[in-house]
Amino acid sequence: MSENKDQKFVYDFTEGNRDLKDLLGGKGANLAEMTNLGLPVPPGFTITTEACKVYLESGSAPAALRDEVSAHLAALESKMGKKLGQSDDPLLVSVRSGAKFSMPGMMDTVLNIGLSDESVTGLASQAGDERFAWDSYRRLIQMFGKTVLGVEGELFEDALDEAKAAKKVTVDTDLDAADLKKLVKVFKKIVAKEAGREFPQDAREQMDLAVEAVFNSWNTDRAKLYRRQERIPSDLGTAVNVCSMVFGNLGPDSGTGVAFTRDPASGHAGVYGDYLQNAQGEDVVAGIRNTVPLADLEAIDKASYDQLMTIMTTLETHYKDLCDIEFTIERGQLWMLQTRVGKRTAGAAFRIATQLVDQGLIDEAEALQRVSGHQLAQLMFPRFDEGAKTTLLGRGIAASPGAAVGKAVFDSYTAVKWSRSGEKVILIRRETNPDDLDGMIASEGILTSRGGKTSHAAVVARGMGKTCVCGAEELDVDTKRRRMTVGETVIEEGDVVSIDGSTGKVYLGEVPVVPSPVVEYFEGRMHAGADDADELVAAVHRIMAYADRVRRLRVRANADNAEDALRARRFGAQGIGLCRTEHMFLGERREMVERLILADTDGERDEALSALLPLQKKDFIELFEAMDGLPVTVRLLDPPLHEFLPDITELSVRVALAESRKDANENDLRLLQAVHKLHEQNPMLGLRGVRLGLVIPGLFAMQVRAIAEAAAERKNAKGDPRVEIMIPLVGTVQELEIVREEADAVIAEVEAATGTTLKLSIGTMIELPRAALTADQIAEAAQFFSFGTNDLTQTVWGFSRDDVEASFFTAYLEKGIFGVSPFETIDKDGVGSLVRHAAKLGRATRPDLKLGVCGEHGGDPESVHFFHEVGLDYVSCSPFRIPVARLEAGRAAAEAAGSDSR
């Protein structure tokens, strides 16, 4: 972006507010908000996301930035009575990232900037604690070396482990000032050797380089991967927060912690978080040292604890949501370092939303916006069978719920490799760090032996909806030998383990799973009661009930038989949007289709069709009974005929072997001839859909007759069949007119024969670009459109789903060409534009034209919002996606109503 001369790139914490997240990032905006609220926030300033964008596009910071930073730094120094870099009483600052959307651990932070060989002694003198000063200095060199200069972090960690081993201690707090002085020398040598330069002694150079490092961290591989995973736009950039340091590593009356105003795993009210005495913030998040529960702070420092509880209540009431808080206590003085709306598990999201309604903090419309279809889908995953025989290995902290089973792997690379080979894996680490992100994504669940609910593993797993157990101290994880030991039990890489993110339990082997209570609720087998599972069901019920009241989009199911239809109805389906009749021709009926294909005469073809008619009719009777009173859209035969015939290679081998034995089967020979005759280079663009009905006389007429007779029989039995006949793959109105004329004639014959008046609608699928572009013409012969977005995506993009997803989609996602697969979420710019255009054209011709969608996009949360926006009447999806579509249809309506009111 071009630089505006009058543009302001730096804001003091006193100048912003929480509504400026686009400019100040989430962290900077919330630091400003807490400052406005009068909470104890260390003074500082924020460099805007606009400055980051200029830097990333031009390769250098805006020309005005240095002077603005200097002015704000001078004001900060005046406020603090200290100067950055002075030797006797130095001002130290942190440089922290802060994008608009939370990206925990993905970008860079450097603490203790301003320390040097000279100022470290001044800090020691002012603090009266030599150990603290040298501990802070070694931390700066370690963080600066890794973050800014690109030195491998394990080199510093190994040196720290060696220092502890030499002293025969296990934790770094047991190292004294003399030990840390030696460690500083070792760290500086590592920097000089690995970075090719000395550690900078100039404090302003440290700060400027750290700011650039934070800017650059926006485009690290892990940050880009996280953004793709969370669908965060790549052009937002990050703000940089420069904050005066407060120290949690000044002794036992100091410490640092992370707190939640409610449990982010369950949503229950209470005191949740982690605290670590004599430590800095990265010690808690990294999980390197095991913390104590936040409740223990009351005994350690009651005054700070009480003040923190008051502030937490203030923040939750102000933000009207679960807040995630970082704080430091410096010799009994509480300081607030960050707050944000906290990430939470799916179950917690539903519970908290309804709790806040009951407290009067939000209304039902806002509660609906606080949950998502993705979260509801997570709640529908299975859980472990409590009655199964298990071998318990240990128990950790239940950080992110779910039941995960997989082979143990001990590094991210192996997790990704095995996952791509189809293996289900559990990533096991002592603690995770941002470099483990790709392995966490690839895994079924994450297990660590260190860290708590606020560790990197826990926070990231909750954000992704991954099962996670942290801080399982009984587990001795040896990543170098690729094994985990629990007592005398050794789990080698490849051994199966099961982890329960709801209880924190870790099991050896595979534990069987049972349906989720939420699925049991949707199927009518569970009701709200008193226990924890019932409480969750009650929350889901309340929000779903509100979503159903406000949504405009109806939700139908893709179902091909009565069993699926009944399940869909239990899940809340308001009809069937797609019944694929080709599924009725599989199994033992395939031979009848072969007879149709092999027919040489009209008589043979009519005989084959006559044999299929009663079977089709029986299927439709069962389906119409299951969906009585609700619409059922039946798609006539769509796939190429070769799909009903044996594989060409297998059949050729069979015929060749038979001929070599001189006992060739006449039927196999005819089948092979038919297979060759029907073979197509691009079958999905060949003889299929409406084209079948036009070139195979009687095929569609037989299906229409079966539908009409089944509807008549159901109606005569006092039923209420509401049937829609859908013609697939129409590209021009003439195709539809010919088929419709034949169908109308068949329906009239059935009405006359049964003495029944049938109101059968006839419409078409819009799944070809030409159909979308000529929708005004097609609407003259169609009573409804159903957008087949799977085929429309294929034909718009010009690729076959069966081929491309395995061949190059991974590369396209990694390179950022796709943010998400266009088969998963509708491509609004391409495919979506055609849907919007066809809907407008169709209704211009026929104002009462019913519009729906029956591709799997109908159950995708983001796509449902798009379909609401363009004015479709319904979406249709697989039965298990129906609750998700119902919820998102409600959210789309509530969001639109909120926008209108604003």
C-alpha cells in the first residue's frame, strides 16, 4: 500500500479503544480499552497494522515511522522516569505482535529489550537482585537470537539444560547469578557463531530489529498455515505493541499467569487459569515449567488475587463474554498485560452463550452469533464408551474435549507424513511450540507431558477443535528415542493410544467410541436433565430452537431411501432436496440395468424397463411414506451408464481367460462390447443426465411413471405426498421441454388410471454454466431450480473432483491459491456469481420459482450464509449435516437482521 504523508502510524495506549482492531490489532486495541477502564496496564504504544502493510509491500518501514516511534518512546521514558539503554536504571520494554484476529504463538515476541552488558548491572542494582537481572538478560539473548536473528532455538535450550546438569538441578530457578552470567556468555557465543554477528548492545537497535522481526513473522510458514487453517485473510498485517516491562521473575512475591473468566474447556463459572511464581510470561505459555492452578494464588498473594478477581468480573461484564487475561505480579503489584475474548471449546461456546443470556448480558440473537456450525459439528463427534475395558496410562489436564485414537508419533514431520498415508496419529510432545502446528493439524489429538490449560498446545488445540490432553506428568516423553514411558510400560512410535480431552485420561490401545449426547438428542434419544452432558444438550436445544424460529432458509436432506429419510426427519429435515435414483439401481438390481443396456430391440428394452418399474415404485412408496407431508425432490437418472457395468479392465481379463479356455460366456462378450461402446474419455461430460432420457427411449418415462404411481397410491391411502421431479444436467430449455412433455403425458395417464389428481412439480438442476446463463429461458419450462453446486464447481473450474483433490489441491492450498477447497466452501466469485445470476434471471421469468441447492455446499456453514444472501428458499445436505445447516441458516438470518437494524 502507498504511504500517506499525513498517516499516523503510532498510537499511545491512551489513544485507542477496542473498536480499532483493524488498525491496532486485537492486543493493542484491548490494551487501550483496559487503559480507558482505569485498569493497571503498563504504559506503552502500538505501531499500527498499516505500518506493517507498508513494510511487507515495500521491504522497508514507512519513512515517518522512526520519528513517530522516537516521539512516543520519549513520552514513555518521561512517564516512567527512565531511559531505554541507560546504564544505571534502564527502561526495558517488550515488543509483541498483535493481529486483528488472535493467532496464539504464531508470531513473534521479544521481552527485556534494553538490556546490555552495561545496563544489566544497573538493573541488578536498582532491583537489588543480581540473579533477576542476569536471568532477564539471558532471556533477552535467547528470545532475540531465535526470533530476530534466526538462531535455532534448541541450541539455547541445550545450553540451558547443560547448565542445569552441571549444577545438578532440574529447574532454571535453581541457577544462581554466577550460573546465569556464565550462561549469558555461552548464549552470546551461540549468537555470534550462528548469526554471524554479535548480540547488539544498542537498545534502540534491539527495539527496531525486534519490530521488523514481528512484521516479518506475519509471513512465516507457521503463521500462513495457521491463517489458512482458521481462514484469516492474509492481507491484514500485524500491529506491534511496545510496552514497558514489568517483571514476574523478581522472586517469590512476583510471578506471571493466565486467567479465564470461565473455564474455556467446559464453560463453567469459577476460577480458571495458571500461575507461576518467579517467572516471565513465556514460561507459562510454553509449558516448560508446570504451573499451579490460579486458585492457589489466593494463598500465595491474597491482595493480588482479590484485585484480579475484581478485574476479571469487570472485564467479563464489559466485554460480555469469556475473557482470556495475561497478568504479571511484580513484588505484589498486579499488572494487566493483555485481554481478549477467549478461545473456547465447542461445548463451552454453547454453555457460555446461554449463561450470558440468563445473566442478561446478551440477548438470544447475540447468543446465536456466539456459536457456529463448525462447533456444533464438533459436538456431534463420538466419545469414548465408559463401559469399555481400558488400560489407563495416566491422566493430564483436560484441555480440549473429544475422543481421539491413533498411533503415537513424536514429531510434527512424522505426524504429517503418516497422516498423508492414511494413518490416524496422536502427536505426543513434552510441550508443543509454534513449529509443531502442521503436525497438530494432521493429528487426531495432541498429548503433552508439560503445560496447562493455557499452554501453547491447549490454546491452539481449542482453537482448531482438536482433542488435547496437557500436563500429563506421569508420562516420560523421550522424543529423541521416539518413545513414551509410564512406569514400566513403554509406548513406542506406532503403538496405538487413546486420549480423552474431556477427562484428561490417556489409555493404551484403542478405546471404543459411542455416539455423542448431542447426536442422541437430535435423534430423540436424550433430553435435557441435570448432569453435564444433559446441561450441554439443554444449551444446544435452546440455541437451536431460536435458530429455527428466526431462519428463513428451509433445510432439506439428501436421502435416497426411507431409512435415511427417517433419520433426516429426526434431525430436523423439512423435506428431501435430492433423492438420487441411481442408487436404486445398484446391488442385485444391477443385472436388470445390464439387460436394459444390452437390449437390441424395442421389445427387449421395454421388457427391461417393465421389470424395473415395480422396484422403483416400491422404493418411492417407502420414501414418500417416510416424508409424508414434506416435499421430496426426486432426480431422474444422472450418471453415465458405464457406472452400472463391470470395470472394463476386469471384464476384458475375464473374457480373455475364458476365450483361452474356449468357454467364453456369451453374456460377458456382449457386456464387453457394450462397455467399449459406452466408454468415454470424459464421462462426467458425456452421455449422462437429461441426455440419457433423450437417447434411451422410455427410460425417464418409466421413472416418472413409478414416481406418479407411488404418489397416487400414497394419496389414495390418505397420505400427503409432495413430489418434485428433477431433470439433471440440463443445458438448454429445449432439452427440458422435450422431457417435460413426455413426463406430463405419463402423469396424465396415471391420474386417469388411478382417479387421482397429482400435483407433481417438474424442475431442473442448474449445474452447467450455460444453464445458469440462460436461466431466464429455462425457467419458462421449470417450476423450480436446484443448484447442483458439486457439478457446477467442476464445470466452472474445469476440473474433475475425483482427480484434482488428490493431485494438486494440497499444493494449491499451501500456496494460498485456495483458502479452502471450492468443493468444501462455495467459490463466491465464480460459482457463486453464476448462482446469484441464475436466481435473478429465473425469478424475472417466473416470480414464484422455487430455488434450492443440493450439493454438499448446502451443509457448509459459510456457504449457507451465501445462499441466504442470494435469496434461495432452501438448502439440502446429508442427514448428519442438517443440524449444522439449521443453525447456520438461523445465524445468517440473525446477522442480516442485525445489519439491517444498524
